[in-house]
Amino acid sequence: MNVWLRFFLLVSAVSYINTDVPVVVDDEPRKPDRCHGNINMLNEQCCLLPPFFARDVAQKCGGHFSVINNDVKNNITYRRRHLIEGCESWTCIVTQYKFVTKEGDFDDEKYYAHLDRWVELNPDFAEVMARVKAVCKEITEPYFPLELCQMTKLHFCIRRSIEVDCPVVRNTEICLKQKEFFDECREYYFRK
């Protein structure tokens, strides 16, 4: 048998047998099966993430709220904010908070200053916020200056990255599983 054919078969067999070794494609490791998770666990709202924007501003801009969990034992009600789809709600919020440059684009410096004030009120999130601000700015910076409603690219990056690396989670079985899952598989859901 040809030496190259034997080498190819040996490499193929080793790759097939050892499935825990990530396969590299375009310099990015393929996500192992254990890091795919299930949709119910991944979509569970576990992070006790305080709102970034005041309730009255969110409501004025089309947001509405729903109860996602009512913990009677600890007298805590968890609410989720929902914004109307489309650009109008985000443009309203950006305008209300004056995150607008003279040219009419999204002012990321004012937005980051707002996040710094948010961290002062929520110090448990200081460490994770410092990381995600840097990562999300790097991801969205090629698109700057952002139009007002494009700020969602930056905002959702920050929000989702904090949820993946959340320092304060609900104490439920599914949320503890979610935290354990993200602790093990964070690299596939959040770039550091």
C-alpha cells in the first residue's frame, strides 16, 4: 500500500476515534457536541441583569413588560422588558438618552459613559462589563459611525455577552445548569 495512502488512513482513523479534539477550520475550533446545549436551557432568562434604561423611557419608547417568574418564597418578581420590533423604539431610546452626535449618528462615547454609570449602580457587574465593552467595541467598530438604530448591534452584543458570563444568576435548577454550561463552553458563546 502506498505510504501516503497509509498516512491518510491513519490520520483519518485517529481523527474519527478522538472526537474530543476540536477540529480546526479557518483557525476556529469546531464546537464540541457537549457545547451545543439545548434550546430551553439556552433561552432561559437566568441572569439577574438590571435594566440598562429607565422604565419610563422604555415604556415611552414602546417597551412593555411581562412577568417571567414569581419567586413567592423570596418575594421576588422577575420581569422581562420587550421592545417593539424595528428601529423606532431604539431610535427613541437613543434620542431620549441623547446618545446622538452633532452629525445625527449614534454617540458611542456617551453610551459607554452611560454604561459606566450603570456599573456604579450595579458593581457586581463591573468586571464582566469591562471585558464585554472591549470585545463588543472591537466587533462593532468596523461599522462606525453607527446610525441610530444600528446601536442595537453594540447593545445586544453587550447584553448577550453579560448573560453568558453573568455574575448574578437566579437560583433555580435550570439556571444553575446554564451557568455550569457557560462556565465550560463560554469560549463558543463569548470571545475574551
